[in-house]
Amino acid sequence: MAKTVLLIALCLLPALAVASRPMKNPFIVEGKVYCDTCRAGFETSATTYIPVYVNGGYYNISARIRIECVDRNAPSKVLFRKETTTDSEGCYSMLVAEDHGNQICDAVVVSSPQQNCAKAAPGRDRARVILTGYNGIASEKRFVNNIGFEMDEPLALCSNVLKQYQETEYEN
């Protein structure tokens, strides 16, 4: 009996060791965080990206973003969560060392350093990201659609900006 248990343990131990190791080439998740200055619901020519802000001489206040992965069958069960911040151009980059093949993963806005642009933009406050190596994507880089916040009040120049996006009526 003891020999059987030892044999089973020797067979399972290498499998457990390999399964718990981080990936050799982790995923690199990249994206941008913006401020919808016109409250248009999409990015316009007046849109700004949320960079790191100066606070007392230090660059330490930036937008915070979180990658969240939930169980596909139980969406309320969060299985992975990791946060990062934007750089001087409103971009973020994060390493994710695990494969999340059977999970639903999103990049989610957490907070903005701009007090007048701190409300998460409805419908643009999260974006799906695929974090598995078993889907045909050859690269480890994963590019996320831009996510953002909206201003409390639109800028004065927004009426002219939004006119650019209006459809023109054609007369026959």
C-alpha cells in the first residue's frame, strides 16, 4: 500500500510543479485611458489622454486601471485582479504571467487624477482582453480598446467638434 501511494505521489508531483509555474513568456497588456472632454460617448479630436500629474514635484498621481478575470460560469466570482497606472502619455502596460483561458477578462477604469474628469464613461469604462495562448494569437502582446472617463461639463469648443461628426443630408 505504501509503495502505491509513493508511486502515485511521484507521478503527480511533477505535474503539480509544472502547473504552478508562471508562464515562460507572460502576456503584455497595453492600452490607453482618456478623458471624454465633449461627453460624446466616443473619442473625438478634443479627447485628451490621462497622464501622470505632478503632485508636490513628484510624478505620482495617474489614472488607475485594473485587469479583472471572472469565472465564465459564475461571473460574480473574481479569479484574478491586478492594478496598474498610466504613464506620461496616458498609456498603461502590465505583465500578466498566467493563462486565463476559460475566464472572462476586462480592463476596468478605477480612478482618475482629474477632478473634473473622474466619472467613468458609460459603456467605455471597461474593455475585454483575451488572456490565453490557445486562440491563434501568436504574440504575447494584448492591445485593449481605450477606456475612459467623462468630464462633468463639456468644453466650450465641443459644439464645433461634434458638428464634424454629424451626418450630412443628401438631396436627390
